[in-house]
Amino acid sequence: MSLSDVVLSMPPANLSEVKLRPVTFLDVSKDGIVEAIADARGPLKAFIGLNAHGVYLVEKDAEFREILEDAYRFCDGFGVHLLAMLQGLERPRYRNTATDFMWAVFSRLHELGKTVYLLGDEPGVSERFAQMLEAKYPGLVCGQHHGFFALNSKEEAAIVTDINAARPHLLCVGMGQPRQEKWAARLRSELVCPAVLHLGASMAFAIGARKRGPAWATGRGLEWFFRVLHEPRKMFSRYFLEIPWLIARALRYR
């Protein structure tokens, strides 16, 4: 599916496409993403940030690739900038990480009187993050639940019922990639809300349950070092196996 088919509403000056192989994404500003989420209506639309791990999954996981083709996808991560340059493409103008721009989304939805449902991470994380949001934006959070539940279970069915009863404008899902995307895609026809934003570990970062790295590092493409430092088992293969494979692949595409 062409990205022109999934763009909701966006001033042309703030939007362009980057034809990175094997996936095209939107080179869009933070404000553009915020307004697209705020304006979402109709069937559930997924907003997915594309990082190097996501590009790797596109290459290796057919189900994830199909989900991404029907999503509002944008650059999230220095690795995507690097792959674009290695393929001989112009470097994207924007890099938007949910951990950073989600606050602008919450502020905008609060202004509009719309609500958010939080789903994801370990027990207690979404609850503490909900309390943080409610202190800043009273009335914004209409429900929350942790992400450690069995798929296709009675608990999952109860969560879907709770989400639909709350009728949020935005469902924030943080279960890690690609679990979160596959979960939302499988239940897309059942969920009664117009937008889902995939947050990964953003809620845990926000409350300090996980370490992200200092701002000077995240802004210079060095966040990977701190992620490996704090979560070596989880992040080793992502940065030391996947990235070299992607670099070789990018040079081959070029």
C-alpha cells in the first residue's frame, strides 16, 4: 500500500516520503505526527516509529512487513538515517522518537478534550505513568493495564472490553516490537478507537523504571550504547548482529 493511502491529514510542506529499501516511510515533523493522531477518525489506524530493528523485522518477518504497509510510519532512530545515507538517499530531515514526542500528543489531545488508554510494560508501570499523566493533564487517561497478559486469553478479552467501554481516542501500546504491532493488528476490527500509538518502553523510561541515556547521547545517535549498557542481554543482538547485517544489506541495495 502506498503511503499516500494511509496519510490522514497533513500539510504538504511538512511531509515527504523516503524510499528506503525495503520500506518507505514518511519524513514528517513532530507537529505533523501530533496533528495526524489528533485528527484520526474511522477504523483504527496504527502509528509506528521505524527504527533499525524495525527495518530488520521488515526483512525477516512477513507478518510485520504486512502490518507496516498499512500503518502511518515515520523515522524513529538514528539507525534509519544511517541506512538511508548508506543507500545513497538524502538524509531524512526528521527523527521522531515516541518517548520524546508523546508529550506533545498528550498535550494536544488534552486541549481537544480527548482521552487516552495506556496498555503495556510490566505490572505497575502503566499505573504509575497514568498517575503522572493525570497530574499533568487531568481527565486525559481513561484506563490502563499492564502488558504481561496471555494472548488469546480471558484476560485479553477483558482488556479489550475495558478499552472499548472507555472509548479512548488514542490507545498507547507498549509491549515491544513486533509484539505490540501484531497484537493491535490482530484485534484491529474489535478495538473501538481511531488511533493506536506504539510506545515500546516509553512509559518505563518516563517513570524511571528503565534507563535511556542522557539527552546529549540520544540526540547524537549514541543511545544504543546506553541501551546495551543497561540491558546487555536484550540489546546485544539488536546492535551487534542486526546492525552489521543491515549495513551490508544497505550497501548491497545501493
